[in-house]
Amino acid sequence: MHLRLATTEAAAALYTNDDNLLNALIVAARTHAENYTRRAFITQTWIAYLSSFPKTLRLPYPPFQSVTSLTVEGTAFTDFTESKAGILEPTDTWPILSSSPGADPIVITFKAGYGDAAANVPDPIQHAILLLIGHWYNNREESVVGVSVAKLVEAAEALLNPYRWYDLP
């Protein structure tokens, strides 16, 4: 619908070869938007490796859903609380690491994203992805001679900017 591709049976046959391209553009636009905003859109599982406990342990790729596991030097640690902002705090104190911990002795497995379906992703993000797909579908080269195409990319970024996440100290 967004690309205004013909939906009649005869016209659809013309676009059959574009199916792979469109699928690749969907993945590329979503990945670009996730990287730009530094967010997870649809539920994803991530693993964070830490060499020490920071003053504030804030997980990346919001929106945060839940911690699946937290291990310290190979031992499960469950004595912590988690907030909707992805901030983890120990109930008492974080465990003390051994004097010679291995590389990345803290491993946190967590889930992030707006939900399990694309419909859970906020509408402005979905629209920005559609703009990128349409732009890349119609402009298949890196440069378009004699045509200004910057406004479309700026429009997508304007839709994504309110969702851009900055990890502040």
C-alpha cells in the first residue's frame, strides 16, 4: 500500500521479482531505524557482558522488558530489582568480584522491545521505516543526479528523533 504497487493479478506478476528486494529493504530500514534510535523494536533477547559493576547498571536497547538471568563469575545472582527503565539495583549490594576475575565476569541476559508484533511499535517509528523503504525502493543507487532527496531522509529522522536513546551517566 505504501509503495503504491499494483495489486491486480496481472500487475502483481510484474513485481514478483521485487519480493526479495522489498524483504531486504524492510530488514535494512528496520535495522537502520533501530541503530539510529539505539532501541529494540520487536521483542529481542540481548546479552550484556560487564567487567565490573557500574555505579548505575542501566541496560541498553530500551524499552526494557525483563532480565532473564544475571550471573556473576558463573554463579546466578537474583538479589536485585529491575525498573521499567532497565536500571538494575542490588537489594543490598552487588557481589564483590574475585581479585582476579576473568574477562567480563558479569553476564546479563535480558529482553527488550515494544512487544512481540510490529503493531506494538509506535506509529511514528513504523512510518519512518515505510519512508525509508519507499525512498530506497524508488532510488536504488547511492546518488541520484539532479534530484534532491534529502528531505525524505530528514523526514524519517524527524520521526525517529523523539525515540532516540542516549545513555546518560
